[in-house]
Amino acid sequence: MKKLIAGWMAALCLAGGAFANVGGMQWDKFPTERMTDLSSLQNGAKLFVNYCLNCHGASFARYNRMRDLGLTDDQIKGNLMFAADKVGETMKVVLDPKQGKAWFGAAPPDLSVIARSRAGQGTGADYLYTYLRSYYRDDTTATGWNNLAFPSVAMPHALWELQGQQRAVFEEVADAHDPEKKVHRFKGFEQITPGKLTQAEYNQSVADLVAFLQWMGEPAQGQRVRLGVWVLIFLAVFTLFAWRLNAAYWKDVK
């Protein structure tokens, strides 16, 4: 029940368009090396099914595709399947979309390609990595949470038990365009209560989750990149041979 409630709250967030670039803050760089680390992707899968799949489906992804992450069918069934009976099924959502629409005004969006659909000053992975680490307590909002990457976001912090609670510290400074006008500038975060993870551990967990979301949007991307390297090498060698062959054909032509 606790996970389901957390999932409902997460649905409220995405229904309100949380995954959009409206904050204007500089995005942090997603650690791309997580994409080639199977243990990171496996941990991301665990976080996804525990904190996201309660409300958000992944209708274009199947459980058995996680075999590519080094998981067996038994491991998938025993640890990652809570809303399906067969590993060949798509990753269904626990929350009924009709109920989600009735309760929150909109059905929680599908997350199959969420990392590929968000881009702006960086990649979609950069945005998600920044967004999930930018929550802070704000008593002026309905949920008690706010987000630097998405000010006045509707979604509460679904991962707050892992990160703990923090507040944003702002300072009042003169506007660069109008010195007589004062604006609030973000200074930093201040921890209120600790979470289950340290800050470094939480950052790593978020990176794992985002890596899985990125992988889920295109499971074959690693193979595609590796194949692309060999194709470029082949074309380079072929170009060299073609150039020398062309020179041999035309050497006697004046």
C-alpha cells in the first residue's frame, strides 16, 4: 500500500507535466558511463519497478527484454514482476489508467521513451538526472514540495525517503538589468532530515534510474553504437582501397 500511495503521488506529478524544461536552470550532465554498466542498469530497473511502475506504464517495453541486462527469467519474475504473469508481457502499470484520470484529471503518461522525448540545453537523460535531484521542501505549495528544474511542479518527491528532505536557500541580489530591482538567486541546498542514502549514494541511484529509462527507450542502442564503429572502420578501409584502385586504373591516362 505504501508503494501504491507513492505511485499515486508520482502520477500527479507527471500528469501535471513534470518532465518538461520550464525551469531555466543549467542541467547537470548525466554520467553516460552508467549506460555500459550492467549492475547500474539492473539497479535502475529495480528502482523503476518499485517507484515508477506503480502508476506509469511502459507499454513499449517487455520484461523479457531485461535478459539483455544479464538477468534470467527467474530473477525477473522473482524481483521485478509485480503486475504481470509472464515475462513476455509488456510492463503494465499497477494503477488503472481510468482511475488515474478520475483521481488526478489525466492518466499518468507512459515512460517507455520518456528519456528520448525530453531535450533542450542537453539530452533527455541530462534533464531527468537534474530534475530528480532538484526537489526541495516548500510549504507554500499544495504538496509541500517544489523543484528547481520545474518551479511549482505538481509532483511531490516520490524518492524523498531515499534522498531525505532538503530546503533551497536563496539570496536577494540586484537584477542585472535593473539594479534597483531585487531578485532571488539560488544559493544551495540545506539538508533538513537525512534519507536512507547519502547524497553521493542518492546521486548514483538517480543515475542508475535514468540510465535504465534511457536504455528502455532504445534497448539496442549499445549494440547499434558498437556496430556503427565497425561500419565506420570498414568504410575507412574500403575508401583507402577504392582510392588506390582508382589511381591504378587512371595512371596511364594522360
